[in-house]
Amino acid sequence: MEQSAINTKKIAIVGGGPGGLTLARLLQKKGADVHVYERDLNKDARVQGATLDLHEESGLAALEEAGLMDAFRANYRPGADALRIVDKHATIFFDEAFAGDADTLQRPEIDRGPLRKILLESLLPNTVVWDSHLRSIEKAGEGWRLNFYSGMSAAADIVIAADGANSKIRAHITPLKPFYSGITIVEGFVYDSAQQVPAIHELVNGGKVFAMADSKTLIVSSKGDGSLVFYAGVHAPENWVANSGIDFKNAEEVRTWFKETFADWNPLWFDLFDKAEPDFVVRPQYCMLLDQSWEALPDLTMLGDAAHVMPPYAGEGVNMAMLDALELSRCLYDPSLPTAQLSIAAYERQMNARFAEIGTLTMEQTASLHSETALQNLLAMFERGID
């Protein structure tokens, strides 16, 4: 346990995703007084989303410093890094499984649920305050008061926003807003994929499939519980969701949209939408300004999507959030940074510099995967040995 002026401060992390929970674990290891305020009702709330590939230099580095690599090795999914690249007819152009174990793979995969469980179980009892959907924050003396929709409130000396792309805290740090990438994703889930969509289940083969054609993408990923998650990406105006005339809460209207938009794709893809759960999610893809910067505050900062939301096509989101947590924890306990403001400033400088590089690559990848030459572009990338 490290001694630091930070140990005399109450730290509130708003958001219990991988970034927020990783930071809580790293700070508790150093002796900090920290609580995580999470909007989910309890730890058993369903965790959806695709399998996560953790990178050696970021997500895995954070878990290593958190002392959680043994738990990760016991829960990662061997074989989930298998990748197939196909066209709209489901013709396979690239088929590779990356053999190895959690210590030799640079990007081993783990489902979001098990990763969250590992992180939660590493924290002290009652660290996470559930059913804490943030309504607002306000200055209170030298610290902050957090107000939640449940009617509860909490006080903290330092607040760290890990509350995602729609962060209520970011505006207290900077007025800079994200820009629309030009791509919108429609996301869905199929449970018991072996029975529900056997042809696609076999095609995915326990890993991921990238299907590309006509400047559209369809990415399908397996999960350890036997389900599939899929993302249909299309060019669309920023206000398309509101102006399309489609009721995205009506599953039949969403299925009709997909079959019209992907009309000349192999009908096997239609099974995804036909057999999916009816609660489709529409996600316009935004990216923060690649050259963003602001003057650091002494008691407020952010990480993950709250700081640098970007499209998912480079696979960097969760890794960036966990690396943010690692770097922020180090800065807060760096003896050469004697105040919280200096620590936060040092962290934000390196975080924004890192995002400028990775965000640029992400936007280039997003454009490439939604171009007329997307299939050729991705194949060429793998032929060059770039993952």
C-alpha cells in the first residue's frame, strides 16, 4: 500500500465498466478511498456486447498491474480470436485461428461478463454502489456532490468520469463535443445460435466474421454462452434514426429495413435479424476531436468513452479505457507530481496524445471498412501482418 496525499481524499468513479472497475482496483491496491457509482441495479444485470480482445500493451498491462492475470487466464476464451473475412455471399477469403495461450497471444479474448466478474470480485466489499444513475454533479466546498436519480447523493474530493459516450460529467471539464463519423450501426443478439442460426453459427466457428460489400459491414461475434452478437454498419445521415420513419423498437420494421438495405446479400444473413431478440440497438458512431485538449482541473477528470469515444472498428475502445485507468493510477501516485491537479494534467496530456494517434487510425479504419474496396483493403492489411 502506497502512501500519498491522494489517500486522504475520497474518490468517486462514475461508471462500472471495464475502465472504471480497473481504476478502482488499481487505486485500492495503493490504499485509496474509492467508490464506484454504477447505474445497473445489481451485479447480476445482463452484460451484453461482443467478446473483448485485450491487447498486450494496454488491457493486459492493466490487468497485470492489478494482479489479475491468473483470474484472466482462468476465464479467457481460447479460440475466440479465430477470424474469417467473407463477402456478402459468405464466400470465405481469409480464415485464421491464432494458436497460443493467454501468455503467448497478444490479443486473447474474454467475454464482457467474466471480465466484469473478475474486476468486481477483486474489489473491497461495498466498493460498488449499485442503482446509482447519475443525474447531476455540483461543486460543494472544495469537492463535488453527486446526485442520482434514485434520490441518493454522495460527496467526493475527486470525481472520475467513466460514464461512457453520453457522460454527464464531461461538460464540466470541456465544452468540446464529438463529431459524427458518417456510420450508424444496428446491433442485435441471437441466443442459442447453434439451434437458431446453424449456418451462421458454423461460419463464425467460435470466433468472429467480418462480412463486407457495397460499402456496408456485418460483423458477427460468438460468445461463451452460445450466443452471437452482430453489428450491421451502414452510411447514414447523422439524424437518420429520427428521420428514417423506422420505429427501431418495432422488430419487424428493423428486419424489413435490413432485408431491403442488404437485399442482394446471401439470405443466410437474414436469419440473424429473423432470429434475433427483438430489442435491437441503433448506435450512430461518433468520435471525439482528434486534437482535443483543455486545462486540467484539480478534482475532475475522465477516462474511456467519456474522454475519447470513437467507432469500434479498430478494437481499441476497452483497451484504451483500461490503459487510461493504468496511467491515471500511476500519475495520481507519482511522487514527482505532488498535487492532484499536476497528476491529472500529466495523465490527460498523455491520454490525449495517445488518442490523437489511435483515433486517427480508427477513423481511417472506419472509412476503409465502409468503402467500395473494403474487402480488398482488409485482406491487404492482414497480408501485411497488421492486426
